[in-house]
Amino acid sequence: DTVSVVLGNYNFDEIVNYNFTAFTDNPNGTTDNLALNDTTEINNVVAALSGIYTIGGVSPDFPTFDSSAYWLNLGGLIAPVTVNIRDGIYTEQVSFGEIPGTDTLTQLVFQSENQDSSLVSLQYNANSTNPHTLKFAGADWTTFRHITIEGLNSYYARVVVLDSASTHITLQNNELISSTFNYNSAYRTAIYNY
């Protein structure tokens, strides 16, 4: 037989990992002689995001681009999300996978808080294994605008990488800078698609 159990309502905080454990105790009022199959766990459950968030500066929602990618890749969106990036240089490599909930009505926007690409720089000194600064690996309905994105390595400087599963990616009013080193290679390009 199946019995439904109502646990009630709970408002989950955003940007928090939750772990759930459910188990039985004295099923049908008797001792269970096989307790190994009485427990189930679900780990790293994250509430979906909606609204406006910040990266960097004083009291940000996310300290870095990479931390925003971590939470978005886990929890996704339940409504449109705008991430305002505060002025600064962010030296990190960022990858966005398939973000749950993104679609034509529920889009994700990263933008310079001051709408000035010269004030926000995402840069990275990549290597041959991961030769990119910003990568979309299955991401959809995501916009980056008013940001300088730069590959710092002389040989491995793919600024933005789009895999074939990523769709509806918009790069608007950004400055994309790859290496100026005199070396002809597919590892040095502003936008690389595969």
C-alpha cells in the first residue's frame, strides 16, 4: 500500500545547500528486521533563483562569477534573473552548464552594474586543458552585456566558448579581447563554437 504524508510548507533560503533524509521507524508498528532499505537521502538541493543579484563589491550575493555559476547550475531559475556585476577585475574561469528553468520567458542576464564594459573585466590565464575564460556548455537563454571578457594566455586564449548544445546566448556591448601574440591557432579566438 501507498500512503501520502503531508510535511507542511517551508520557505527555503536562496543560495543555500539543503540535504534531506527520510526514514521509517517501526513500520506497521513492528520492528523492521531489514533496516538497510529504510532511509533515502537527497543532497545538494538548492532553491531556484529569481530577481536581481550582485557579484563583487560590498555585501554581494555572489563574491565571484564562478560562485554564481555554481548556484545557477545547481538550482536554476524560477523567474527571470539579472546579475549586476560591480566594478572590478575578476580573474577566474567560468563555465555554465544547462541551467534548469531558463527559457524564452525565464532568461538570465549578466551585466555591468554601471552599464560600462570598461569598469568590469572578466579575465583568465587559461591552459591547454581548458583554454577559455567563459564557457557555455549546454546553457540557454543567457545574456552577457557591458563586460570586458579577456583571455590572458599568449597561446590559449579562447575568450568565449559555445558548445553545440548551447542556444540563445547573447553577447551584447561587450569587449572581447584575445591574445595579440603573433601565433595562428584555434586556441586563440574571441568566440569559439564547437
